[in-house]
Amino acid sequence: MTADDSRPDIPDDDLLSDALLDDLLADPDLWAEPDPADADAIVAMIAAEAATAPVADTAAGASEPAPGVVDFAAARAERTERSERETALQSAQRRWSLGPTLLSAAAGALFAVLSWGAIQAIRTETGTELALAGTDLAPTASADVNVVVGELGTRIDLTVTGLEPAPDGFYYEAWLRKSPEVGVSAGTFHLRGGDGEVELWAGVDPADYPLLTVTLQPEAAEASSGEVVLKGTVEAD
Amino acid sequence: MSDAATIELGERFRRGEEAAIREVHARYAGPVSTVARSVVRDPELVSEIVQQTFVKAWRAAATFEGQRDLAPWLYSIARRTAIDVVRRENRGGVTLIDIDDVSETAPAPGGPTFERTWERWEIRAAVDDLPPGEREVVKLQRLMGMTHPEIAEHLGVPVGTVKSRSAKAHKRLAAALRHLQPGADSKGSSISANSSAGSVVEGGEGR
């Protein structure tokens, strides 16, 4: 290595002090990439919050939203009327009067708002209950689940029976998924104390991520192993 | 991105356009993440801070002046969100850092100061603004400690290309970060502890 090769060609009188720049540019935290799933979570949270916000700013005769703009005011108004109808999702589909351009550009947020409404219809004060069935990898396993969507996130109370304790070097991981390829971890556990209750939290809404799975993970894994041992769907009756 | 484009992006974000929310996230998630990582280590907490920052920004968007740069405003929200998360975690018995030492006006031993985290934000933003090829060279050089010949071998390009990209990248960084030099006059993109951006965060989160 020569001095010319190891030092960038920086005009010393034209930059930060070298010590500060060297220090910060050599810090791995400065280069760490944010979680790509954050954007979906942010859009979903904003859409859900917009749908639950007060309707005070929804004026009669409001103009149509510009193409590509999610009409949150319309979403809030929609939610109010939706509660008076038999099926929230059908109601929302009737009420939304968005053109094809808007539907295409705002598909993500629109899906979040409408799906949230559908799930809301079956929520109770104590949450949404469902059952998970064991897969071929754990045929004797099952779990009763209560899903509560709150201000802090989605709490998943998992009561597991018949699932073997995770072997050394492995653990179980719960996932909320919108598809087999796209999911968000809801936490990990091992059950080495035997069957019991596990409290899990996820930062996404099951309206957007309705498939709940539990996988067996090796400790070195950074993504889902695909070894699903339990699965179920958070959906309306 | 030009000033006009930045302002337009801010306006679209303020209106709640989903594409703008994603664009603002794509543009500023790196600097927000850098601020978060300066005060917490847990990746889940970093992710929480990033998500909450953009949600809080959207909540407060009605108070955002569309003609202003989004960066100082988002920075203030990110930093306040990070502090809130640290305080919450510390109350739970998990001491991350002594956030009371994170003064906005005085340096704190071992802790991020207001000025320090803003510098990290600015440097991350400048690095993210580099063309991908130049950014990669700077990363390999500065983070990995690789020489020009090592980078050339790693990327499969001539050494001259590496040197050219490195020189261009550092000139861009020099131009973008000139105002952070000791003794340099503050410019429009710099921020003070008493800036209005902070007051937006304090008073603008309710809905």
C-alpha cells in the first residue's frame, strides 16, 4: 500500500476536519441500511390511523382527490358509514369512488384501509381469536391465539399445546405474513419449559398481514427457515 | 434532488400522498436510522424509531411549512423519538444510555450531543446522495479500509476508475459538508437547538 493508494484525494482545506470525517465514515452505524419493511409498516400505520381519525374535517362536497393522493378524509368518512352496514368490506368497496389512476397509484394504502375495516368487523374488546393447526412437521401441535391490535402494536397471545421444545441451537419464531414471501417477525420463543402461553408483539396490522405462522429456526438464520410448524389465518368469520 | 423538487416532495408528503410517503422514507430513512443508531443498539428499537419518526412527521405535516427543507424537520422528530424510546426503555430497567446526559447544548461524555447527531445525519445524507458507484468506493475505502487496488479487484474495475470515483465522491462530500467545517458559517441546512423544527415536534403530534 502506498500513501497515494490509501488516502483519498481530498482537498484538505475543503472538507470537514479529517479526524471527524475519518471517524464517522469508518463507523458501521453510519452505513447501516434501514429495514426495507419499514416503508410498508409506515404506510399501513398512517392509513390505519387516517381511517380512525375524527371526521371533523370531512366537509360535504369535498373535491375529488388528485391522482395518486390517498384520500384520507374520504377514508375516515367511509369508516363512519361503514359501521352502519352489514359488511364493512362490501360497504367500503361501494363507497370508494376512486378512478383507476388513483386505485393503481394508491393501491398499498387503499388495501390497508379496506382490510383494516374488514378485520375491525370481527374484533371484540378482547381481540380476535383463532386457532393454529400443526403442520406435517408438528402434527400433534396446535395453538389458540388471541390477536389484539392496539396503540403500541399487535399483541399476539399464543397458547401452545403439543409442540416439542425447540432443540438446542434452534428456536421458534412467529410471523405475520401478507404472502408466503413477505412477512414480519412477531417474536421468538423456545418452549423449553413445556407447553404454555407466549406473548408476542408485531409492528404490523393483521389486516395487512393476515397469515400467522410459527417456524422452527436455527440460531444462525437471518430470515425465515421456511420450516412451518403451525399456521392459521386472521380473517373474518 | 433540486430545491424545487425537495419542496414539491414536502408538499406531497404534507398532503398524505402515499407515493410521497414512500419517497420521503427512501430518501431520509438512512439518516433517520443513523440518528437512531447513535442512541440505541437494538435493531428492533432502531426500526421502531424509524417507523415512528415518519408516522409522527405525517401527523405533524399540517404544521410543516412547505417551503422549508424536510431534513432539519425530520431530524428533530427522529431525535426526539429516539430520546422518548430510550427514556421508555430505561424506565423498564434496561439502561441503554443516560439520556439525561444528552444535552442539546453541551457535550456529554460518551453520549451523542445534538450537534454530533446532526453531523451524523448530514454525513449520512451526503453519502446517500452519492451516485451508487461512488458511494460503494467510499464505503469500501472508509469503512472496510481497502486500498484503491483492493477496491479495483473487488469491483472488477480498473484502478484508475476507482481513483476517479473516489476523487469525485470526496469532492461531492466536500461540497455537501463544507458548512460543517469548524469555524464555517452556518447555512440554511444547519440547525440549532432552538430552531423552530424542534417546536414543531413538541406541539405538532396531536391530531
